[in-house]
Amino acid sequence: MSLEPRSTAQVCVCLAVRQAARHVTQFYDQLLAPCGLRTTQFSLLVKLRRQGPMTINALAAEMVMDRTSGNRSRGWW
């Protein structure tokens, strides 16, 4: 075992998690493509199905996202 300090890039857990999330999202996007939905849209529909009707502000808070994200990214809502 080497005692040399690792560079930040080698131990960046955040980067690894973000890359893994992108891979998972791409996988689900491929599965949902025949339905015409993206993973992001499906996630919103699932949240609404489970929690019932809510305002865009409440939905954004539940999804831990800025309420304007839906407008900027392919019109989620």
C-alpha cells in the first residue's frame, strides 16, 4: 500500500456518484423512449401519482429542484 496522498480527482466520490447517475438515467431513458417519455418526466409523474395534485412550487420542493428547471430542460411541466 502506497502512503502517497491521492489526488482529489482520484477520490472524488461526488464525481463518481454523478457519473453513475448519468449512466442510470441513460439506461432508463432508453427503456422509456418507446413511450415518448424521459426519465425526468416519468419521475415527476410517479411523484404526482403517489402524492396527488400539487402546485408546481410544491412539486419542485418535493423533487428537490428549482421550480424553473422544468421550463429550462425540455419542458418537464
